[in-house]
Amino acid sequence: MIFKTLLTGAAALAFTTGAALAQTVAITNAKAWTGTSQGTVDNATIIVVDGAVAEVRTGSAALPSGADVVDADGSWVTPGIIAPFTRIGLVEVGAEDTTNDISAGSSPYSVALKAADGFNPAATTVPITRLEGVTRIIVAPGTGNDLFAGKGMVADTSGAMDSILDDDAFVFIRMGEAGASQAGGSRSAAWTRLRAALSDARTFPARYLSHDAGDALTRVDAQAFGPAARGRQLILVEAHRASDIARLIDLARTAPELNMAIVGGDEAWMVAEDLAESKIPVILDPFQNLPASFQQLGASQENAARLIEAGVVTAFAHLADDGHQARLVLQSAGNAVANGVDHDDALAAITVAPAAIFGLENLGTIAPGAIADLVVWDGDPLEVMSAPTHIFIAGEEQSLESRQTRLRDRYLGLDNGDLPFAYKRGEAPE
Amino acid sequence: MKHLNWALAALAGLALTACGGGNDAPGDDTQDGDVSDRILIDKDPFPSTYTPLESNPVVIRGATLLDGEGGLIENATLLIEDGDITAFGAPDAVEIPTDNDKLVEIDAAGKWVTPGIIDNHSHLGVYPSPSVSAHQDGNEISAPVTAEVWSEHGIWPQDPGFTRALAGGITSLQILPGSANLFGGRGVILKNVPGRTVQDMKFPDAPYTLKMACGENPKRVYGYGGGRFPGGAPYSRMGNIAGYRTAWAEAVEYKRKLDSYIDEGGDPPARNLEMETLVGVLDGDILVHMHCYRADEMAQILDMAEEFGYTVSSFHHAVESYKIADKLAEAGACSSMWADWWGFKMEAYDGVRENIPMVHAAGACAIVHSDSDIGIQRLNQEAAKALSDGRRVGIEISKAEAWTWLSLNPAKSLGIDGQTGSIAVGKDADIVIWDGDPFSVYTQAEQVFIDGAVVFDRNEPALQPVMDFELGQPGEGDMK
């Protein structure tokens, strides 16, 4: 894995915060998918102390005194799901601009725009996403008037005001048709801009002291791009067409210090061997199988299986309406299995692989020392008819309620009693 | 009497007019002539040329069969002859012809057989792949009322999306205009078979439909179109309702003139394509499919329909149907819904995952629809999500009942339930063999039959259609 561990400090901080609140927990009688060489452990007991997994053992034994015990009743327990590309918390209502902080078409800045500045842990989308078993979200800004969208972030889905794990986790850029359009009308314009921006950022601040301007980036953007341009921060690149990805592979060969990952990658399978050799991971949407544009003519639901077979680190995302529906990543993973991906690899693609791509230390597995993001399921987690019954973030059990469940409960049975529905509130949230 | 004549004209696909549906003023000699002398409008000027593919009789044995009407049969035997379902049931209840050496026997033990899925909300063909600017043929936004346009005139039959939908078990589908307009135009119902022309795909004898739209879209596209084309009314939901009512009032008047001409002769009204569609609704020949999210708006639309004497076949998207499911049941209006889409605009903000089962539980007609070239490929999974979410809050629905959301209910909403939509003797053999329980994410359609012919076979590349657009392109013939 080429990724540097960037987040150790931030992860440790979140760990401590959670630990202050977390109970000792024992999940018993679990079918534990660990994401480690332990594989899937039947009849497992998972002990959580101070927000971290202390032990995973087989069978029942004496439990720590005072532990909250959750009997999984033989059902699946997985690490918390990591949705590797979302806009959760950036948008409440897509079509209402005042509620939508994804992109900034009129800003003079680009790389420096931080998704974290707009992230709202109290957004309704956060618990709605969490309810599906997603405990960590990668949140990317959208492009405005430049191929550089800005800085992405990592958060948990607890809804707590301190739920941002890293507010400066990666740079997101779009190449291919989108980048061409943003950069002036052609792929060559996009690439020229990218190369110039890399040069600006690598020579920051010297160039800006002597010339007062870069070739491509403002002072603020050049400074923001610096860590990524020097290989100390991930560059997440949207690209689909095989030739666009091949150009990125060429870039990686000439600038091996860069940390790059692809998102989208509908034709990535056509250059799978080169991606594997270059150690460039891919975050893909397993649903994509249409020639939706001329850069996706080779789209196939077997993309995932072919990349994994070639040894490419592959994560799954649900990219359609990623401001609201990133939660469907489990269904995406299930469909990948239907199209040739091994069940273990599909689970890894929404846990272990995103943790590796984004350098999330101690997340994505169930192992001693891991942050206790755990989900107890009522069935196979990748099945569309399954759902979580218990969700823990850093050892703390989470509510299974959302604005949607409140609305549902108000109208369930269409029974409002003596007063209009507006008076029916059920249990108010804590 | 007049209705009968019109209905017959449509049913038989006959042009009762002298030549090609013209509107030539009748001569004086028709003044007192029979009704049969009237020059009637050709109601089917683009007739279906669909013909079922050649097929042999087929017997499918051993599968778990959902009949699409709420029934489940284990270890079922299903017989298809001449493109129709001729018998099904327990093995000993089905007599298999012994004298036909062309009989194809399929062992489907461990597999499931269902009616083909019918998606009553698709824009395949009018918003095809690739989604380039030249392919945007689904919204005639030049005016808020464009009841005169027909989606079939915008359909590109080479849309690769049709083949993906087929691999997802879609056997019939409604192609609708978009929701920019108050009246978006006519929808058309297709059999999901590849054709050189859209006429080759048109579902024989299916009624036409009319797309209408509530709420945000029309008022955004027109009144608040940012000063861009075309601008003007409606600016508000008030303007939406006023716009519908103005058009319906005009249609009532046009219908009065037409009826008068048919009953009494004289000069027929000048042809008006917009009015012909609306009168078709008022006459009960054309079914209304209305994009509408909010509960309160649906209730107002139902009142308006009553005012002008028509019914709403189905509300589409209907994310708030769960709030008024009792009223929808009473009105007999279906709801065509997603399992879990929400939040992309204000009128979709109150979406809940239990919408479909809550509508079903209230005794209203629930339909799973896609409105998506991706979603249409796995509507069975959407039904499965809705089913399980409903069960978790105590709404007990069987898988067999839930399949009505995917086939019989959409067929009813389209007026084709006499021909398809369930496994029933005499109906078209539009069926799917799934390689397992279709409520599982891992299950895929293995074979898809339309009118008894195998039109998709997951294990037989020769029976996987490739559209012209994908020939000679990356991934041609790839498993998609």
C-alpha cells in the first residue's frame, strides 16, 4: 500500500473522545466478519473496552463485569461500513441552493475549498445514512468552475459536532469530459492546467514570492495543493475512459511520489494490469453498466470483479445522488457479488479497502486495537432485505432513529386518534 | 354510441376516415347521414408492427412460481404454447402435450418463475444512452401544455438501456415524456423487444397514456426558468392548477363540438392535436399518469379530476402517498413509487422507506417504478427493500403479494392487465426465470420470455441483444 498514514493523530483524537462516553460492551454469539486474516469467526464474542475492540474470541466465556451485552443470536457482525465517496452532510435538499454546499461555481478559489467548512453533522442525511450500517463517510466537494473541486474530509456518522475525523484528507479533481469542460473545452486543456497547478504547488511559496502569481493557481490554492503535489496527501481523481486512466498511470510513473486514487473508473477494467502495477486504487460504482457517455462505453458490472482479480485495491460506492443515497453502498456491494466478486472481497470493498485508500488507521476491521465501529445485522449484510439491529461508533451504541422513521411512525396505520396528525409525535428523540 | 365508434376505431386500429385521418370537411350529403358516414379521426396513425418472435412450446418444471396475483406455487409446472400461458400449477395438475416433438423442456428446480416486470415509468429511448445533447428528446418544454406531443416520436429504439432492462427481467414498459410541463404529452407502452422502429416495439392494442406533472418542475421550468426560454406561467402551484383547469375546460368544449358532430353531423371541429389527447382522456380511452410528490397536491388533483370527469390511473413518484394512502385507496388511484429515493428536491424531502408497503397496507394500489436506466435493471431488489422495511414495522406482506407491485399493478395502471402482468391461462407468456429467489440481491434473471420467445438468456451470448450503438465499441457483447 502506497498510502502514508496521514490520519493517525486525528484518529487517536476521535478514539479518545469516544472513549470518554463508551461503555464496555460484549457482543456475543456473533458471526463476525473481521476483515483480517481471522476471516469470518462463527460463535464469536467481541469485547469492546474504552471505544476499542479489546478481544475477538470464539465461544462464550466470562464477560467483563458491567458490560452491556448484545446477543447477536448467530447473526452477522461487521466493522462499520465506510462509504468511500459521498456528499453526506453537505446538502439537505439538492435543488435548494441555500441548503447545498457541495460546489461553488462562482468562487475565485478551487483547491482550497474545504468540504468540512460546509459539513453539518446534524443534517438529516447523517442518521439516515447511519441507519444502513454506515459509520464513516468520505465527503468530497463538487467541482464549481475548475477541475479542482477542493479538499475532502472524513467523518463518523454519530451526528456529534466533533464527528469530523480529518477536515483536510484529500484533494478531489475531475478529469475526462468534466475536467475538459471545466478547463476550457478539451482534455489537453485539463491536463495542461493540472500540470501547471502541480508545478505551482510544488514551487510554493518561492514562485509566489518572486512572481506574485502562479501559472494556474491563486496563492491560496497553490498553498492548499502543496501537500498533495508533493505526495503527502491523496489526490482523488474522477476518470472513466480507459485512455484518461492511462494518462493518469503515466503521470504516476513520471511522478511516483504522487498518491492517487481513481473514482468512477467505469473503463478501469480495460487497464487493470497497469493500475495494479502502479498501485492506484479504484473507487467504483458496481451499478454502472451503461454507455452513459462516450467516456463510459466499456462500462460493465464485471468491472469490480476484473479489477479485484488483477490485484487492484477496489472500493465500492453508490455514486448516484451521493448527497442522500450513499447509504445504498451495501446494495452496490451485493450486486458486485452477483456479478462475480467474492463475498469477502465485496465486504472488504466497503470496509478494509476504503480505510486503506484514505489511510484510516484502525478502521475497517474487527481486531484488537481497532476502533469499535461495529454493526450487528439481522441477516447477510449485503442482502437487500437485511438491516442493522445495533450500530456502534467508537464503542458507543447509536440511535436507529431518523427524521424518516419519525415520519413513518406518525403515519403508520393512518391512526391519528382524536387530533390531527400534527399532534402525533411518538417518542421524541433524546 | 359515439363512444363505441371511437373505441372501436382505436381497438381495431382502423382508420374510419377516407384517407389517412384527414380532416376534410364532409360534403353536404353527410349532414343527415348515419354516424358511420362521419369522418372520424384516425386514432392509431402509428400502428404497432410488433410480432412475437418465433417460439416453440415450452414446459418449465420444478420452479417456485409467483403468479403475480398473490399466489405462490412450489415445484410448479408452467406450459407455454403459441406465445401464451396455457396451463400452470402443481405437476399433476398440468397436462403436457405428448405429441409435440418441438416441446422445449426446462428444468427450473431451485429457480423461481415470475411474470415479467413491468416498469410504468421509464424514459428509455427519449433520454437514451449515451446522454449526449442530441439525445435529449423527452421534454418538449416549448409550452406548459404540450398534450399534442407523443413520447414515441422521441424514442430511439437503439438505446442500449433497453437491453440492460431486459437483463433485469423487464418485459413491458411505459415510456413517458418528462415532467417539465403541466401536460407533457402522450406516453407509449412497449414490449421490451429490440426493433428497428418504435412501431416494432409497441404493445399491440395498448391504450395511450397522458403524462401530467404537479409541483416544482413545471413552475421551475416556466415561471422561474431563470429568465431563460420559455418563461411565463406557471410561476406557482396556483398557476399549475389554473393551467390544468384551463386546458381541461377547453377540452370539454372541444369534446362537445366533436360529440355534436358525431351525433348530429355538420362541420367537424378543426383538428387540434392537443385537444384530441385531452378528449381521449375525457372519453376514457387515454389513461392519466401524473408526476406528483406531495400528499396535499395529490388530493387536489383528485378533486380536479372529478371536476372534469376523468380518473387518475397512477400518481408517479408519490413519495408522500403514505400520508394519504386511505384517500388514494378510495379514489382507486395507483401510486408508482421508488423504494427509497428522497431529498433531491423539497417535494421529495419527506420520503420514507416504508412508502410502498404503507400504501399496500391501506388497500391502495402500489407500484414499484424506476424513472431510471439503472433502477429499471433491478426493480425486484427495490421491491425486496420495500417489503423488508414494511415487515420491520409490522406490515406483513408475502413475497407473492409483493410481486403484484412489479407486474399486475403496473399492468392495470397501463390498461394491459388483460394481456399480461400475471401468470394466468390465456395471457401473454411474458415471464422470467430467475436463478434463485428474486428478493435476493444475488439473484439474476436467467431467461426472459416475451410472448413465449426467449429474448434474453444469461448463459447464451447469442441470445443477448447488442444495439447498433454498441457494435464495434469497447465492451461490445461484454456481459453487462
